[in-house]
Amino acid sequence: MQKIAVLSLVLSSFFYFIAAALYARTFFKSSQGSEKEAFLWIRLGFVCASIYLAIEAWFHGFAFPIWNFAHVLAFFAWTIAFLYLVPLARMQTQSFGLVLSPGLFLLNLTAVLHANDPAYQVNVQIYFALHIVFAFLAYASLTISFTAALLYLIQHYVLKRRILGTFYQKLPNLEVLDQLTYQPIIFGIILLVCAVAVGMVWSHDTYGQIWTNDPKTFLTFINIGLYGFLISLRFGTTMRNSRLAMLSLLIFVFMIASFIGGRYLKGNHSGAISSGQIVAMGAHS
């Protein structure tokens, strides 16, 4: 079954690569047929990635497949694709496809290269599973917001320099990109709050206390505060949208740095993984 799982991940990577090539062709050669085909290939890649994650979950006794670097990358790519294809379907444009499909390909390709990495056999509680789902969806939503902000700055630069070429014609207008920057941020903040709330319930069940002074929890609250401050600036001040877009990029970079750096700080997040803690799904210790 694991060979089938890896094959599904390889196919998903291949389909995302084809989608990226078709989106590039559409963007630079104005081929409407290629855009529809690219969207179809992204869907196929998403289906294959779903099969991979389902098989991995089944193989590990219906554990949530996240204690392996390949699992983390594949699941993160899956959440981005899910948000792009379902709740944020209005983003299915040439420009977004051109940016997201290569990212999905690289994430899955890296996951393929690490498919044989050792994994912890962890059966998580339902609260912890929900905590992970909310957190990954939040980070995926904020990644999409980062993409929109980046496209906003490119379009703003093109208009300011009056370079009315391919990028001006293919990118959505600034008003649309502005909305697509902040709607995912609001969605991401709500999901991060849900992740923290459910994580506290899990912490109470596992450690007997809601608050454990975990560094990663502090960093998450800082990220929520920064994005909340950005939203307040967006709707409560007259600051230029281009500066707000740049600020959103900087906050995203800080969030990624805190996410990576948090792995090396001592706390419950790193401790549970490093010790190989096993908690049965739906059971209480």
C-alpha cells in the first residue's frame, strides 16, 4: 500500500507540473483552452494527493499523517489546493494558477524525495487532530493571502511605471487583488484562533492544564495580533494599500520564521514529537 501511496504522490507532483506549464503557456500566449486544461490538472493533482494522505492515514492506523517531513509538506500542499479549489474558488485565475501550481509541485516533489524518512507512529486525540487541521488551513489561507499581496505589488508597480504589457492584461485589477489579500487573512485569523482554542482543550486533556507557557503558543498569539493590527489598518486608516500589501508580506515572513524557529524552542509542541508520544484517537490518558 505504501508503494501505491508514493505513486499517488508522484502522480500528484507530475499533474501539478503539467498545470504549471499550461498556466505559463496561457499567461504568455493567451490560450483559453490551456487555462481550462491547467485547472483540470490541478484538480487531478489534488485528487492524487488526497489518495496519498488517505492511504498514509490508513497505514498508520488512522493516525493523522503529520509526523514525517513528507507528510507535513504533502498535507500543507493539500490544504493550499483545497482552499484554492473550494472556498476561495474565485481566485481561480491565470495569475493565481501560475504562482500556486509551481509551489504545489515543489512541495509535493520535496515530499516525494523524503517519502522514506522515518515517521513517528502517533495516533492522536480528536482534539489534537482538529488543532492540526485548523492550523494548517490557517497557514494555507495566509499563504494564499501572501500570493495575492505579491501580485498586488507587481500590478501596482506595472501601473505606476505604465508598463501596460502582459502582466497588466493578465493580472486581476488592484481592487480585486486587495480583496483577495484580506479575505484570506480574516479567514486565517479565525482558523488560528480555533487552532489555539482546540489546542488548549487538548493541552488540558494531555497535561492537565490549559496554559503551558509554550513558546510556539506565544508566537502564534503574536502572529494573530500582527494580522489583526493589519486588518485594523486596512479598514480603519487611510494608509496606502501598496504599503499595507508590503506590510502583509513582512508579517508573513515573520510568521514563517516563527513557525520554523518554534521547532527549535523547547515546549509541548516539540516535546510531544521528540518523545514519540502516543495517544489513542478519541481516548483520554
